[in-house]
Amino acid sequence: MNKKDLDIFKKKLLEEKLTLEQELSGIAHKSSSSPGGWEATTDNIEVGSADENELADKLEELDDNTGIANQLETQLTGVKSALERIDAGTYGICETCGKPIEKERLEANPSAQISLKHGH
């Protein structure tokens, strides 16, 4: 892969990283127990003064936010991994066969780790 393409993919990955972190910060906060991890949150509610319906709504919101946060965190991990591969000089190489990943695959998914042949 030439330097120009690599710079373009790095820029896309950095933009995606920023977007994912912004989306995560809207529904989660950085985990104190898991470095680099995120924990879903909801708007604060006074548990002592909340009725059952409010409490149920908050629990449902937390459950929804947890699922979304998990998905976003997985995507963020993939983006960070791709940025690490750029720094290591292994970006764009299929982890299954060691051959270059198709450019069109990387354009569609810059954090791809395997070629179209090995993807699902």
C-alpha cells in the first residue's frame, strides 16, 4: 500500500475514532474498573423519590444504552487496532493469509482485518 492511501485510511480511522468516542460519551462514561472501557449510564434519578414506572424506564434505558455502548466499544476497539497496525506497518494485510486486503474492502471498512475471501 502506498503512503498516500495509508494516510487517507489513517485520517478516516482517526475521524471514526473521534465520532465513536463522541457517541459513547453521550450514553456512557469511561470505566474506572476497566482501563479503556466504557460503562453505560442514564440521566440521574433519585431512586428514593422515583415511582416504579420511572425506575422501570431508567432500567430499560440503561439496558438499551448498555447494548449500544457495547457495540460502539467493539467498533472503537477495531479502529484502535487498525491504527496500531498502521504504526506497526502491518495495516492492510489479511490476518488469515498474510496477503494484502482489497482496497475496496478497506474503503468500505477501514478497520478490516481480513480480506474479502476470508470475510463472511
